[in-house]
Amino acid sequence: MEICPKKGQIFVITAPSGTGKTTIIDIVRKNIGGVGYCISHTTRRPRKGEVNGLHYYFVDRAEFERMIEAHEFVEWALVYDQLYGTSISSINRELFSAKDLLMDLDIQGAKEIKRRFPECRSIFILPPSMEILKERLKKRSTDKGVDIDLRMKEAVEEIQGCRDYDFIVLNDDLNQAAREIEAIIIAQRSYRERRLPLVQRLFHL
Ligand code: ADP
Ligand code: 5GP
């Protein structure tokens, strides 16, 4: 399957697990219209409150491996011992309809999407400290202790990767962090290349 010629701007969002990505993405999508979300496939189990087909497509390893073999993913990665991937059909579903598309990806996925779509914008969300990150992971408390330790270990390495991102947002105050990401998305809508069709329509230039 081919990736559709795209219309919307892609925003890749990365943060160490527990930083608040999912919470922020929910707020941003409620506050500004026209923002689609690319639903990934994963082999991890759903957390309390997560809905299949809304937060993720939850599949078993055999199905995930079948999709890899069938080249159904734009990118996929092993993250915290589980498989995560963006399917071509998931991207296509959103790219044509939404003005903008948010993708929640780990560092490996973000690199691959940036390689395939160099004009995409990447945003890294930082936790205020490692202590607060651990507290947030515990607060979510649907991951077993061992999983929390693994995520904390990987967080240090992930944070080092923030230098490769276009924007870095600190999630201390939740609403402030969401506002910053909304501002990034809204500002990109005025980017010259995206405004030229409007100029042409209004002034026939
Ligand atoms: P992620 O998607 O990055 O793994 P979540 O969005 O699931 O993280 O957030 C992890 C936990 O931290 C949740 O319980 C969420 O309510 C909480 N949280 C997120 N942002 C903040 C914040 N700015 N202040 C306090 N708690 C927060
Ligand atoms: P969680 O299990 O906390 O929802 O996500 C764990 C990690 O997997 C996060 O860093 C998240 O960004 C990443 N992730 C979620 N979906 C995908 C995907 O489709 N591809 C890649 N590469 N990473 C993903």
C-alpha cells in the first residue's frame, strides 16, 4: 500500500513514558480543531481506560509480525520490550481529512518519520525532573513496578535525544505545556508554503 500524497502537516511528539504526552495530546485536540491523531498498533496490553481502535490497535505478536512481513507499517520499533508501529492505512486515514496530524512516537519512530517526511515538525516533551517523572509513572500505576524501572532507565537516554527535535516543551504546568504545543501547531498553519494557496485564491496571484 502506498502513502497518500499528504495534505496535513505532521507533528511528531516524543517524551519519556509518563511525561504526559497522552494527556497533553487530548487537551490540544479538544482545544483546537482540525488535529488528527495517528493510531498505532501495539502488542502491549491495554491500560485501564484504554480503548481498542481509539488509543491503540491492540494486537498479538503473531498479528504484528504478519503486518511487518506484509509491509503494512511505515515504521515500527521495539519499545520497552513491546512492539509498536504506525501502519500505512492509519496514516492515510488521517492525512487527507485532518489539517494537521499528531503522531506519538518513540525516538526510533520519530527519526524514521523525519527521514520520510523531512518537512514534519518534531516536538520533544520534557518532564520537570526524574523524580517527578517517576511519581507520574506511579500515579498512572497501571504498569507493574518492573516496567516502571525499565521506563525510568530508558528515560535518561531518551532525554539525551531531545537535541534532534525542532521544539522542546517542558511539561511542568499541564495547561501551559498544552498551550505551547497549540501555539506551535497554529503558528505552522501560517507557514508560507501552506499560505500560498490562500494568496492565490484571494488575489489570483
Ligand atoms: P505519557 O502518555 O507521556 O506516558 P500520560 O499522559 O499517561 O503520560 O501521563 C502520566 C501521568 O502523569 C498521568 O496520571 C497524568 O494525569 C499525569 N500528568 C501529566 N501531566 C502532568 C502535569 N503537568 N502535572 C501533573 N501530573 C501530570
Ligand atoms: P506507551 O506504552 O506508554 O503508550 O508507549 C510507549 C512508547 O511507545 C512511547 O514512547 C510512545 O511514544 C511509543 N510509541 C507509541 N506508538 C508508537 C509507534 O507507532 N511507533 C513507535 N516507534 N513508537 C510508538
